[in-house]
Amino acid sequence: MSTVLIIIIVIAAIVLIAAVVSLLRRRAAEREAERRRLADEASAHRQQADSNVSRASELGREAELHKRQADEHAAQAEEHAAAAGEHAEKASELDESTRTAGKAAAFHDEQAAEREEKLS
């Protein structure tokens, strides 16, 4: 009976060792699958990060262009405002000259009418 017991123990040990080896292989395969999944995710995130860096750089250049254009337009607006002020001042002066010339014309028209009346 001891031979049969030894054979049973050896078979049980072989089955146990096979089960342990199978479990170890399965765990190794799961770890490898997890490692590949994480590597794929890391690669996808890296690509997205690179894409975002490129987009941020492009947007930064575009923003800088718009800032320069805004500064140029602001400078032009100041120049136009100054020119508008000068034109408004000149128009006011000319309006005053027009009123003065109109009053002078009316005065001289009255004087001419008086002189013509004296001639008649």
C-alpha cells in the first residue's frame, strides 16, 4: 500500500505543480496584457499631448498676430481721432468765418442800398 500511496502523492504533486505552473503562466499573460494596454494608453496620451502642444503653439502665433493688428488699429484710431479733431476745429473756424462774411455781406448790401437810394 505504500507504493500506491507514493504514486498517489506523486500524481497529486504533479497535478499541483501543473496547476501552479498554469496559474503562474496565466498571471504572466495577464501582466503582459496589462503592460501592453498601459503602453498603448501612454502612447495615445503622448500623441494627444504632442497634438495639443502643436495646437497651442499655432494658437499662440495667431493670438500674437491679432494683438499686433489690434495695436496697429488702435494707433490708426488715435491718428484718425486727432485728424478728426483738427478737421472739426477747422470746420468750426470756417463756420465762424462764414458767419462773419455773411454779416459783412449784409452790412455792405445795406450800405449799397442806402447809397443807391441817395442816388435816386
